Amino acid sequence: MSAPSRRSQRERVEESSRRLAEAAIELIAEKGYSNTTAQEIGIRAGYSRAMVRERFGSKAALLEAVLSDYEGRIEVPQDPRTSGLQRALAPILALRDFAAEDPRLLRAVLSLNFEAVHDHDLLRERIQGWLTRLQNGVRCAIADGKVDGSISNLSDAEEVASELLATGIGYAYAWILDPSHYDFEGALTRWHDRLVTRLTGPA
């Protein structure tokens, strides 16, 4: 029987970064950003009290890395080679793929987003700002889709973008409440397909 292969330095760094990210999200969801310390994050992740500073420099830098990764995966793509319809609906598919690839981390980040409603610090402002950018991106993509012919001229860009954001938040909340019984990936796929039919209807 062969001995298990040793993990590379890169794999160990990725693992520690992931565990720190999960610990940070869990603690902030429980206690709020201001009441969570870098030392607590390191201990919750199973490392030393100084691990957050060694790996990221500060609690703020760790949270920035986590949120930037999450937001970057869900953003509206800017690729001009794709249609407005594809760009407008891309966040739905990105969210679905994220749920398939890393459901634990996604649920933690989504929980943090919902908990931020009760905060009045920079975390809440950060999340509000990102949701606004996401909605604006969808609206612009829909407007582009009406120009390139991939979206019906009857579709109102502002209305659809606002509805898409609100519906996505609703699906995410349902999944957070009961992840073992709610088919999040299936719900997102069916929602995406319904929107394709709706947005490509008669002009």
C-alpha cells in the first residue's frame, strides 16, 4: 500500500485560506463584523491566534478577499462577444455553478449578506454597493440585448433588473433556511430557462 502523497505548499496555503475565510464568515454572521477579532478567526479555523495576520495582514483584508472572490464569481460579464441576454442571465448560472462547486462557502457568504441587514458599519455599505452594481450591470446588459436583438423590445430593463435581483435573493434565502430539502441548483436552472422564454418573446 503506497503512502498518501504530501500536499504541496500551494495546496496548504489554499486550504488554510479557505478555512480562515469560512471561520471569518461564520463568526461575523454570529457576532457582527465589529465584534469579531482576527484572533478569534484564527482559533475558529483551527490555527494560531496570529494566523489571519500572517496570511492576510488583517481581518479587513481577509474579509475583502472573501467578498471580492464571491462578487467576482457572480458579476455580470463584460465580454462583448456575448449577447446582452447571455450577460444579463449569467449571474444566475454563476450562482448555480457556485452552489454546485462549493455549497458550504456559498451558504456562509449568503448568510453573511443577510446578517448585514442588521449592521450599520462598512460591511453593510459594501454589500449594498455591490448589489447596486449587480443590478446596474443586469440593466445595462438587458438594454444591450434589446439593441443586439437577443432580448425583446417589450422588456423593460429597469423592471427586469430589479425583479431579477429580488427573485435571486428570495431563492437564496429559501436555500439558507432549508438547504437539505431545497433544490437550489434546480430552482436556478428552471428560473433561468423561464427568463430566456420571457425575454426572447415577441417584440
